[in-house]
Amino acid sequence: MQKQVEYADAIKTKYPEQIVIAIAKDRNGKFNPITLGWTMIVSGKPPMMAIAVAKTHYSVEAITFAECFTIAYPSSEMAEAALYFGSHSGRDVDKFAEFKCETAPAAQIDSVLLADAVANFECTLEQHMHAGDHVIFVGNVVAAHTNAEAKKRLYTIDPDHKLGPAS
Ligand SMILES: Cc1cc2nc3c(=O)[nH]c(=O)nc-3n(C[C@H](O)[C@H](O)[C@H](O)COP(=O)(O)O)c2cc1C
């Protein structure tokens, strides 16, 4: 049986929610990482992925300028990095300079990979659309990488950005 409730109450049932870190190079040559929960695979053949970024976030400018971006699946050990990248703006700080997080060059796009992530996907920007207060960026996956070590993915497991492995 279902009972009608406010959207804000119903949406709290979504956890665990996967987390990704998207990275794009801004017009000053700085790689800017952003932590995102709102993400999905949108095509299998060809492989395509989408992310929803709030219109006010600096990443909108960076991704629009770069026309490409990395999507990294952070590992469960990367909670501090995910919280840092998800609470500071590239408008104010160079996040990779302020928070140590090993990167590696991407193979096919002008971006970087997160060396300790579970996986990284290199995307070229296919299209974007406006959806309320967010911009949805759809990327073509042009290269993919996985970690040589077995690692667990990082999730938001409870509201208020409580992060950890899903199980
Ligand atoms: C766990 C977590 C999930 C988040 N999910 C999203 C999201 O899906 N979309 C979004 O626009 N911001 C999301 N944020 C907030 C941004 O990561 C945050 O506002 C960031 O500082 C914006 O960086 P920028 O201004 O450099 O783009 C999330 C933050 C955290 C910690």
C-alpha cells in the first residue's frame, strides 16, 4: 500500500546513491573536479553517460568550454576527496592543488583520470540540455580504464553526504 507524501520525504528513500567525480579543464588550463550523485548511463551502443550539474556551479563553465570531461568512479577510500571536491568551487580554488589526489593523463581527451578510482571514463561532449536548475551533459565514452587493484565504489549511504561503500 502506498501513501502520498511530499517529494522531499519520498526522495530520501533513494540511498545508497552512486557517486562520480567529473573533471573538466577550464579556460585557464586548470582541471576542475566536481562530485556528483546525479548521473546515469544513457546509451550502450555507442556507450554514453550523462551528468546533471547545477547551473550555478563552476563546472558548467568548465565542461562547456572543454567540450570533454572525465567521469571517475571514486573508490570507498576516496570519501575525503569526494567531500572536498563536492564542497569547494573551482571558481575560488584550484581543488587539485589544495587536496592531494593522484591523477594520470587521459588517453583520448584533454583531461585527467583519478589514479585511485575504481574506473575512469573519458567522454567527449555530445550535447547538453537544461532541466530546471541543472544542466544535463551527455558524453560519448571514447576510452575507459579500470584499476588494477580490486576496489569498492563509493556511495552516499544517507542524507547529509554520509559516504561509504554500499555494503
Ligand atoms: C556526495 C555529493 C553529491 C553531489 N551531487 C551533486 C550533483 O549531482 N549535482 C551537482 O550539481 N552538485 C552536486 N554536489 C555538489 C557539488 O559537488 C559542489 O557544489 C561543488 O563544490 C561544485 O563545484 P564547482 O563549483 O567547482 O563546479 C554534490 C556534492 C556531494 C558532496
